[in-house]
Amino acid sequence: MLYKTLGRTGLSVSVAGLGCGGHSRLGQTYGNSVEESVAVVKAAIDMGINFIDTAAAYGTEKIVGEAIRGQREKLIISTKTAIQSWGEPQSKPFTGAQVLEQLENNLGRLGTDHVDLYNLHGIVKGQLDYVAAEIVPALLKAREQGKIRFLGITEHFGGDTSHKMLSAAVPTGVWDVVMVGFNLLNPSARRNVLRLTQAHNVGVQNMFAVRRALSNPEGLKEAFAVIEKAGQLDRGKLDAADPLGFLKEDTQGIVDAAYRFCRHEPGIDVVLTGTGKIEHLKENVDSINRGPLPPRMLAKLEELFGQVDSVSGN
């Protein structure tokens, strides 16, 4: 396993991080038992992964807590809270005191007295002023108490594919780490976020490296339709029968290429990967630990998708 420094936190993190959400949620979405999901987390740790990301909304914090028992001190645990009832965008936002209550619940489920990184989950640009006035002071109080080491913020990539929230949040200096959606179909974070995080020495978690569009032919078809509707795709430059077939040359396939594309992007520290199967996790980790894509392949991706900011790839 390779490791990098997570921005100004100084934390040494595995370049592959275990994501406990996504479509799989450690296999809980697809019928894993709790024991099977715990085994996935333990296998990740055995592979050298020391960065584990979960959230209240994922329903996997208790699983992570069980898996890390006796190993907490060698791991970097990241979790999240929303600032309003999850899945209810019209609900009243939480007060700072309520967010601190959420933090206590996070800690209880994880079975720890502190988290290394505490993220506000799925924030949109219109919420930033409220977050700064009401939520951040509460988080700073929790940090003073030793319950949080560093502050993070994550975007709602599905609804903010051009990163308006993070491009406004990073320069404030509040956030030690951000979570950004970045993949080979939509690399717009390169110009909208990563240049800022590097300038401000902010750590970066990469989500959406591989989602449905890059692992499912129907998902890719749907993504291409959105990109084309936005006027950001020239189908004449693609092989109609196998549009991403060029990614299979000198790689282990599209998924392998997708992880390597993200892993070697300047400014990205941790590439999150999530699954409910140990063998699948090993394959993904092997990809993340491989070298960069060939220059000709990167040039082709830039030609095809360099200006895309219309899809998440979910």
C-alpha cells in the first residue's frame, strides 16, 4: 500500500480508502450479513488501508465500530453528519447544538471517543452561510474538546456536478479536508476545486471514481446521453460499438483505468472504493496502487471529456 499526506492535517493516509457508503454500503444493500461486512472492513485493514470513511446516513458506522475494535489507534476514521434530516431537503436545518448531538451519536455507533475527520455531508452552496454562522462554531467547540481532530465538508455531486459549493468553501480556510466527485467522465474538479485545494493545502478525498456509468453499459449509455444533451460530447470521436474500448489497452480494463486516472491526479490524496466482497476490494486496491495511465490515453480522455461538467457518473 502507498501512502500520502492528507493536506495540512499531516496525517499519513493510504491512497486507497475504504468507502462504506455508495451503492454497496459494505454489501448491506445487496444482502451481506453484518459479519460479512465486518470481514470486508477487517480485510481492508489487512491490505494496508488505514483510512475508513463512513456516515450516519450509510447505516454502516456500527459495522465499522465492530471491525476496528482493538485497532482504533492505527486507523484514520472519517464520518459525516447531514445538517438536516437526511433525504428531506425541505426540512428545517439543525442547530449547532443538534449537530453536536449527531456527533455524539456518531461516536457511540463507532465505539470511539473521537474521530479523525468529521465531515458535513452533502452540503450545497446555498447552505454555506448558515453553516459558517451556526454549525462551524459548534464543530470548533467539539474540536477543542478532542472529539474531532479535523473538519471536512462533502459536496452533493449528483446535483452540483460543476462543484459550485466546494469552489466557494475551500478558500474560506475553514475546511481541512474536502470530499469531491472526480472521474474520467467528469474531471471538472481539476479546474474548479483541485487547483484551490492545492493552493490552500486542503486534503482531498475522491468519491465517484467508479460508479454505475463506468461499471455498467446501460449506465454509461445514460451518462453519454446527458453529456451529449449538454453539448459536451462529440460522438464522432468515439467507437460506436465500444466507446471506451481504448481504455482496455495496456490496462486491466475500464474500472482499472478509472481508478488509476483518479489516483494519479495531482491534488487527490485518497481514492475511495467501496464493495461488499473481499476479492472485489483487492482488485480495486491493486488498481489504485498501479502506476499512471499512458500519456496517449490521458490525452485521449482530455480530448473527449476534458470540458465535461454535466454528469456525476452515478
